[in-house]
Amino acid sequence: MVNQQINELVETILSLKKESIALAFLQNILTPAELDEIAIRLQIVKLLKKGISQREVAEKLAVSIGTVSRGARELKYGAPGFKNVLK
């Protein structure tokens, strides 16, 4: 369920036109750990989409196989967000 706060966040992100401004916004709104975690999640699904095995992805990114499995589930069963971005 998307609420008003999430809609406002999405609108704010969509308004960011420059990479430097987007990065500064993300650094302000997220902790360094949260930003790293989100960046790693994106790399996980990108590698899985390329056909790299879950075990290889886990080793390459130094994350648990459970973390990679979560990304694989999102690709297969989740909302189409990743599928729309990773064409």
C-alpha cells in the first residue's frame, strides 16, 4: 500500500535532475549503511539478471546467500520495479 508520504518521496526523487543532487539527497536521507545496502541490492539483482548464479553473486559482493536469495525472489515474484529498470 502506498501512502501520501511514500508518494511525496517518489515525487521528490523524480524531481532530481542531476546526479550530484540525487547523491546528496540520498546521503542526507539515508545513513551510510542504508545507502550501501540499497546499492548492493541493486548490484545483486543486476548480476542475477545477467544469469550469474546466486552463489557467485554472494561471493562477488561478499553478502550472504540469503541476501542474494531475497533478491532472486524479488526478481521472480515481486513487484515489477526491478524488471522495469533492468531491461
